[in-house]
Amino acid sequence: MTQLALVIDLNVCVGCHACVTSCKQWNTSGSAGALADLEPYGADPNGTFFNRVQTFEVGQFPHTQTVHFPKSCLHCEDPPCVPVCPTGASYKRAEDGIVLVDYDKCIGCKYCSWACPYGAREFDEQRKVMTKCTLCVDRVTSTTLPKAERKPACVLACPANARLFGDVHDPESVVSRAIAERGGYQLMPEWGTRPANHYLPRRKTEIRVHAEDLTRVDNPLKLDGQQPEHPHHTPGREDFAT
């Protein structure tokens, strides 16, 4: 069975929120929208987002680092949000494993959000329905878009290529290879939900400094064996300020 999912590389995510804004733009104007924005410029802004980036400072000074942690629905293979739904609005597609919400059936009881251990569902206060990441199902199944663009909006927008998309049940897919080669892991596996989305761990980067890089040279630009001359400026207005 196909199981589409995201693999997120925490080693290269820079926390730019391009995935957040592109997700909001695509889904608020697509079949999943419109996504609410309540007082976005007020003292207490609120709204509906399918994807959020959380930023943490970890470690103890001076050995600290900043971790940017994107989080959305993990499209679990055994999703606890599905069986608790009293109307059948939450369901998992058999053909690709994507977990979705049927807004026509959703009564806004929030049972699914209580059942989700990841806090990945968001209640739309304007439409009074539960919403979540759809993996841009309307994009990935489109027959009108070029094949290269049949990916979630967040994947296409990421400038650092920190987000991969594919079938985690296909051992030859780019996501499966990344998980195998980089030690990809699931979030909170102890809950037994079998999240389809995986994360690639951060890695320590070794900085190699060569001996010649530590030696001061007279002419670093190597211009005809001579040091570059400093330009001569005439006195400026600031030189005569009183």
C-alpha cells in the first residue's frame, strides 16, 4: 500500500517559515480553504495554519544551538483521530494513506484533536470545523500540473530543500533512502500511531581550518605582489560637524 509522507531534515531547516506561508496561501485559496485569520495585526492574533515551525534553544551555554522544528499532521498509519470521530468525517485514504477531514460531515466536536497526541489539528473558528494538513492532496493528485509540481506547496517553497515528499513504503523512493541513510525517525513512536512523516536528525558539522588560513599575509588579494592602496577621500560633511 502506498503511504505518502514528508521527511523533514532538521539539519538544514533555517526556520524561514516559507513552508508556513506557502501552505497558507495554497490551501486558503484551494479546496481546503478558506483558512481563518482572526485579528492578524491585533494584540491577540489567531488563525488556522496547517503547518507551523516551532523554534527551540537547546543545550547549556556555551554549548547551545537553535533548533527549528516544523510540525504538521503526521498522517499516521494507525491514526487515533479516525476511530473517535462520531460522524466519520476523519478518514484515511486507502490509495495513498493521506488522512483527511470531510468538512460536510464534521460537526466541530473536537474529539479528533483530543485524540491526536501531536496537537496537529486546528479548529477553524469561522467555519466551526476541524482542519489539518492535507499534504496538498489537490496538488499531488492533479493531472493538469506538470509532474515536477505535483508536490505539497511547502516542499516546493523550501529554499534549503529541508522537506522531502514521497512514498515511505517504496524502498527506492527518495524519502525511504533518506530515512535509511540518515537515521530518520518518527515522532513519539511510543504512542503506537506509526507516523508516516519522519524527521532527519541534526548532525555536527566539522570545520576544517588549514594552517595557511591562520597565517597573516601582507597582500591577501595578491595584486601584482603589492598591497592594495586605500582610497583617498576628501573631507566629508561629517568631518565638519559641530
